[in-house]
Amino acid sequence: MNELAFTNQPFNTTKEDTLVTNKQMENKAVEKPIIKIRGLNVKTKEGEILKNINLDIPKNKIIVLLGPSGCGKTTLLKSLNRLTDLHKELKVSGEVFIDGVDILKASQELPVMRQKMGLFSATDVNI
């Protein structure tokens, strides 16, 4: 089964970078995510493409979507700017909040929202 993996961890971290004391946590402000995904499902007649995706994406952070071909990376990105609406065979459910607005239920101008979000095409990296 193809799986989609999410990470927002910085590259080249050491054990010391990832250890945080309780005092440091108390002093750290809780960062509100700019994108919050809850229970996102994308289905076709043939089956599920995305199943119960829950993800918080903080502002000004680099996020990596990593997985094999066909696991749903592009579908997830297309869900963030409702390009899935262009495919009538796709059934989308769940919540996708961008700046606190659920875009799946919002009746805002789609071209304006899509321009704000943008979409970077998938890029293969050979290591």
C-alpha cells in the first residue's frame, strides 16, 4: 500500500536540537497553524485517494510531502486550493482551514483563493 508521510522537522538536526526542557516549553509561544486540515478524505468510485488526513502547517515553515508515486501528495496539494473541484469524479469531505476559514465550505471567489495559495508542481529529486 502506498503511504504519504509528513514532516516539518528541520534538516541536519542533532539530538541536542530536539531536546526541549519544560521551562523552554513554558516560554515558547504556541504558534497557530496557518493551515489546519481535519478529517480530509478524497474518494473516487474506485476507492480512496486520501483517508482521514489531519495536519497542522505552521506559518513560514518548510514542509515536505514525501511518498511514492500515486500515494496522494498532489491530491493533498490540490485540495488546499480546491483544484479538486475541477474533477467531478472526486468526492471531497473534511475541513481545510486556511487563516481560520474552512475553504471547503467557503463561498469566496475561487480564482482569488487559488492565486493566494498557489501550487508548486511535484518535483522529483534523485538522491
